Amino acid sequence: MSSPSKRREMDLMKLMMSDYKVEMVNDGMQEFFVEFRGPTESIYQGGVWKVRVELPDAYPYKSPSIGFVNKIYHPNVDEMSGSVCLDVINQTWSPMFGEITLVLVIISTDLVNVFEVFLPQLLLYPNPSDPLNGEAAALMMRDRSAYEQKVKEYCEKYAKPEDAGVTPEDKSSDEELSEDEDDSGDDAILGNPDP
């Protein structure tokens, strides 16, 4: 890539062409929102968050700023602002397309991987020794089951699709098709039996 602005454009285009819903802020390419779903088979499963991403002028040489818009209970996410711990982002961010190691996963650092690898890994493997939410970190270390219950409560209370700005018409065509099939019933297809 010949310039940071072209890299920004390319990374943003890859993210927009992926399965993530991206909502731009204004006409610039510096700030946008992404719909993010909690990892399956985790305590965050079923949660839907609107994540704010801000690309600094020095992107990709400087990591993006990432924050959850709707509340999430996590040791490395500030409960009030939704900001993700910068130390965590900066430890894994590299401006190169080369490979880096993140919790035993090899990734090439770009915006798609923020949502496919970085955020799922952050939710699956919180680091209570470097907290932004001291209460969550302390509870996690003191009583893991109480921590997990509180995460689930936050998901139910603050991370429903409507909390992330997802509306019913935002469903994928596959979801709509399966709902239509469920509503039609087998009787309409099979007809009446012969006497």
C-alpha cells in the first residue's frame, strides 16, 4: 500500500464487504459503527453491541479507538464510556499485513480481524490484571460464577438487538426465508389427503 489513506480505504472496504453491518458517521472514513455479536458458546452469546470505531489520522501506524456504545460487563471495557483498554489494543496492533500472535491465534491485522478475532478473544479471555472496570475484574477473580451471572444479566438488559440499533428489517434474507417457511406450515404444501 502506498499511503495510509489508501490502506484506510482498503481496510474499511473489506469491513463493509464482510458480514458486518457498518454505519458511517458523516461522510468521512474516520468514524463508524459496527454491529458486533457475542461469540457463540460463551457467556456473551446472544448479545448484540453497537461498536464505535475511530481511525486516527496516523492509521494504520496507530491503532483504532474502539468502544462499545451499549453497556457490556467486562474487566477490560470501561463501563461508563465503553472504551476498550488501549493497552490491550496496542499490544496486538500492527500496521503491517504481516502476522502477529494474539492468544494463540495467527492473524493479519486489519479492521475485519478486529471483529473476527480481537473482540471475540477479548470477550472469551478477559484480563483482570489490567482492568478498566475494577469491579468486574475483582468479581471475576473472587467469584467466577457471580461474574458470569452478571455478564449474562448485562447481555439480557443492555445487549438486545434493539439496544444496538438493529431493527427487524435488518434481518438477513436467510433469516426471513426461514421465518416464512415456518409460517407457511406443511399443510399448504401437501394439500388435503386423498379419501
